[in-house]
Amino acid sequence: MHWIDVDGHPMPVLLAGHRGLELCNTWGGWAESPAPHREWLRDYDRLAVWAGHAHLLDAATVRRLRAVAEEQADAADRVLAETRTLRAALRAVLLTPGDTAAFDVVAAVAERAAAAQRLRADAEGARWTLDEAAGLALPLLACGRAAADLLTTADRPRIRACPGDDCGWLFVDPRGRRRWCSMAVCGNRAKVRAFASRQRRPAG
């Protein structure tokens, strides 16, 4: 797994193929983690920085949110908890499509995000943005919008979870042939290499 420093926080290079999947994969256990399923979003500051890193929020918004969170720690903690709940529900929906309770959690946040969207003009035309009045909830709503995009994308049926005991990373598998997430990210590198080696051996 490749890591970069973003505003004082180590962040993984974005590899999942969709921002909604990147959210799910902020709870993972790869080779560089001290324990399986280490929590990346340990505080609101890291959540805000991650949202910027994932291109869900712009840099100016991230800076402002980080400053406000220092003054409103309790509110920031509530948003962090909601974001983790959204992430767990999105992961459940992706892996168990019939989980209606989890879907309702994702839908509720996505609908809040939709209500907070505003159409803004810029030099290139117009684009949808989240209303700044949402305050500290902006990272949560941005994640909700990404989750909704993921659930409605044509790639949804191609989403798989790495079966590694210490991994579980979600990824898009366009051809339905990958058994492991990637040599570059999976914590079970020895198993991945062994599998890849077997695949390369000539038959007979």
C-alpha cells in the first residue's frame, strides 16, 4: 500500500476506483497497519482532511472545517460518528444487497445531501456543490452523495471484497476474475503471490 502525507496525516493513495469505495476502505487492515481493520478516521480532523484528499471537498473548505471543529468538538464528534455509521451501512449494502435497514441509513444521509446541494456557476459553466451552511456536516454529506452515486452506478454489481482475513478491501472487478484485491495493497501478500504464481504455471 502506498501512503502520502496530507496536512500532517498519512493517507493512502486512492486505488479503489470510486469515492464511495474509498470511504468503505477507510476501515481496512493491510500490511502497513499494526492490526487488522485499523480505523483511519480516528477524529474529525482526519475525516475533513480525508474528504479533501478524496476530492469530496475543496481545500479552503477543509481548512475552515478543521478550525471550526477545534471550537465545536462535541458537534464534530457527532459528525464523525455519523460518518462511520454511514460507512458501515454502505459496506453492508454493497456486500448484502438485501439489507434494507442498512440501505435506509445510506438513503437518509444521501437525501440530506441532495437537499443541501446548490447549483453554482463557475468559469466552466455550472456544477453542483454542497451548501456551506451545512457546516461541520459537510464531510458526512459529501460522503452520502458519493455513496448514492456508487449505489446507482453500473459498476455496483462488479464490486467485490478481498477474501483475505486481514483485508476485506472493496474494489471494482470489471471482468469478475480477480480473487484478491491487489498485490499492491493486500495484507496477505504471501497468499497473493502464491496464487499469482499458480496462475502463471503452464497446464500439465
